[in-house]
Amino acid sequence: MPLFAPLTNPVRPYAWGSVTAIPALTGTAPTGGPQAELWLGAHPSAPSVLDDGHGPRPLDRLIAESPEELLGAATVRRFGPRLPFLFKVLAAERALSLQVHPTRAQAEAGFAAEEALGVPSDAPERVYKDRDHKPELLCALGDFEALCGFRPTAATAALLDRLAVPALAGWASALRARPAAAVLPDLLRQALGGGGTGGPGGAAVLTEVTAALDRVAASDGPFAAACAAYARAARDYPGDPGLLAALLLNHVRLRAGQALHLDAGVPHAYLRGLGVELMANSDNVLRCGLTAKHIDVPGLLAVTVFEAVEPAVLTARPMAGGDPSEVCFPSLAAEFRLSRLRLADTGVRIDRADAPQILLCTAGEARLSAPDGSALRLARGGSAYLPPSTVPVRLDGPGAELHRATVG
């Protein structure tokens, strides 16, 4: 295995994706259809392809054949013979589904239960695709909008007052009268389970809420930006009761270089923008709206953490003892660590340690080189896999920006 090798990465054409953002990053021609996610990694459903000198092959197969060479002994001991993280470029033109991820214990129990019931792995109603949790970190590459965590209940009550939709007046009263842990499960259940044309979740109420959102969005009040975002989501998914669940969540706007860390149990949805996303290598998602896919309301309520918090917007910080060109985004996840390198004239030495790495060039052009004379050019949108090695490599390219994914 060489010290580094270029990756060819699959694109996921989900309907909510941008037609132009990923092609603009990678320098490829748009297909005319949405390109939602670029996957960099070894997830079996869409692995990257790597040429190790013997022809291009899927990265997951290469790892399965030579796990210690591709991952390092320490990574194999901690996580088994698989890449523990999945790196993505995410390009959202429409809202993604509102969703929650389970803890590892919940994932193990849910996976075992569905296996015992014989639910096929590709069945639409299958929730747990694997036994792992899925913490994730999203770093914006430009202006980015998201929903993240339950808004403090007094603020949500004030928002509902501004909307002045009679069917939701009881929600505002309940939010003021009861603690978050007691009232939020009830409201989420009502949002997703309400039926008929007059109750929460009914078509008439959703139409009235959307009109109210447009009215508040046109004002200059404190909820204008959030209501504009909710109104766009309502048009992305007309008639979807997940809109009412979305009203309970914080609206977050990120600038380039800012990030969100999402742990188990936190409801969230990405709305608009381009970013890099790093997560544990899992596909476990419990959806709670803004989707045509299966929603398991009891299962969702069982894994959601009903705490009202202000979301923490993260900025990168220097790495202790590291090169000043590299800054790291804080995360407690053992499976991954995300850092950003901005190269100056002197370049950077990358020490390999006993862990795999993926480099993604997000601006400019960079060049990887090694003492044996091997070299690799990374244009904007290009990426490389670096297996563990005791041999350091150099990274040069004045003005280039790269994001580095490795084990936490």
C-alpha cells in the first residue's frame, strides 16, 4: 500500500440535494439532477474507490483484506476491522428529514429486535441498519442553515404567540405551564400523530401555520429568520406534519468555518447550504418529519432527549503542540476527529501515527509528497486516503485549504 492514494468518491442523488454545489466543488459537469452527498470512506452501501497500485478497488474490500495495514493495529483493536468514520460533503438545496440518532446501547437493542423479527435490511420500515451510534459534526463551507435541538420552552411559546394560530394556542400555554421534559414529548407526539383537518397536524392547520410563518417572516421581529426557514421547509414538504415538530427546534445559521456537533437523541435537520460532515460509520436514523420515509413515532420518542437548550456553534481551535496551520473542531466522539488546514508558503508535515486519515481539498490546490519521491496533486474537491505509517508526508500549496478526517 502506498503512503497515500487518491480516492474516487460516489455521489448520492437524494432529492433534497443541490444540482450545482458538488459539481462546482469537484470541477465536474452537473448531471441536471440533484447531487446531495459526496461520500468519502468505506461504508458498504457506497464505498470510495482507491487504487493501491493493483487497480481501482472499493475501499471497504481493501480494508477487509488488510485491516491492520489500512487502519492500523490500534484502530482495529478499538473499533474492529472497519473504518470507524464516514466523511461527506453535504449540499442541501431543500430541507433534509427531521431526525434523531440513537445511542450505541439503543442501536444494539433495536438492531437485535429487528433481526429477531426478521425485518429485511432494505425494508422501508427498517429503522436500525447496524449496531452503532451516529454522532456527527457538520462544518459549513459557506452560509448554512439548520434546525438543532429543542428551543427553550418560553421562547417557543413566544413564537407561537406571534404566529397566532388558534389550534396551537394550547401548545403555548402548555409550554409555559409544564417543564420541558414533560411537555415536549406530548407536543412531538401530537405533531406527528394529529389527524383530521382541525387538530394539530391536520391539513387546515398546516395551511394556516404556513400563512402565519410567511407573515412573521416578512416582519423585522426576532423570529423573522426562523419563520422564513420554517416556511421554506413547509413548501419543500407540503402537508407534512413534521412542520409542527420543526417549530419546536432552534433555528441556526452558520458562517463558513463554523460547526455543529450532534450527539445521540438531539433532533435536527439541515436546511440549506454546503458543508463537510464527519460521523461515526453508521446509518441509523429515526425520522420525525419532513420526509416521505417511514416514521416510527414510539421508537422516536424512546430515543429523543427532551431537553431545551441553546445550540452550541463551534469554532475550530489550535491543536495542542500542533502546527499553527491546522485547527481542530472539538468533539468527544471516539470514532472521528475533524481538523482544517490552511497552507502557507512553508507547508505542513503530516505525522501518520497509528490511524487512517482522509484529506479533502476544499480550496486552492495542494500537493502531497513523501521521502521516497512519490507525490500526489489534490485539486479543489480532490481527496486522498492515508493509511497508518511511521513515515511522515509533506503537504504544500500556498493558499490551499484542506479538511482532515481521522480517528478521535
